[in-house]
Amino acid sequence: MTVPSDASRTVDAGRLWTGGLATALVAALVALVGLLICRGLLDVPVLAPTDEGTLGNASTWRLAGLAALAALLATGLLHLLLLSTPRPGQFFTWIVALATVAAALAPFLTNADLDEKVATSAIYLAIGISIGSLLSGVARSAMRRRA
């Protein structure tokens, strides 16, 4: 992502945060679709037992909520980087990529079955990729030339 950060540019905060809210909705939906695929199509438990149904229990909605929260936190981080950091796009990309990798590896530190670890990891990876890619585009569109 190439986002100029010199004094001739300014951040359109309204556009940035509107894009962040849209990204939060997409991240929540990525979590729900991932759970539908894993639990519904593949019959693999993710975060909760499969006897709770395809959409599971409260953990399903908690995952969707946490995905949305992660997108909003990433938007806040992006806003901070755009205002204060040289080459904010590079820093944002690295931070989101490393956070996504850490989240995707976390299920493998549990005692769950391998199929559950892989399914959960895949969902976390999809959420992280959606947040990173969407907010990178939002950042480009939120930068304005100073008058």
C-alpha cells in the first residue's frame, strides 16, 4: 500500500471511519460464513461443539463481534499511523500481517483435534486478510490533498 504522509496531505477522518465501520461489518460476516462452511458443510467443530447447530451458540456471535472489534481497532491504528508515521502503509501492513499470523497460529497451541485447529485457523486467517486488504484501500481513499 502506498500512502503519502507528507505535509501536503491530510486524512479525511469521516471517510476513514466510515470505511472502518464497513470493514467491521465485512469481518463479522467473514466470521459467520467461515463458521457456516466449517460447521455446516464440513461438519468440523469450531470454537464450540457441533451439537449447538450450524451457527453454534453464543461463541459464534462472540467471534463475529470480536472480528468487528478487531476491524475497528485496526482502523484506529491506521488513523494513528496516517497522522504520525512516515510510510504508514508499510507499518500498517506489517502490523496486520503479523497479528493475523499470530491469531492463525493460536489454535495450534490448544489440545483440540487437528481438524478443529485447521478450521479455526483458516477462519482467523480469512478475517485478518479481509481487514488488512479492505483497510488498505480505505486508507488510500481517505487521504486528501491539503488546499
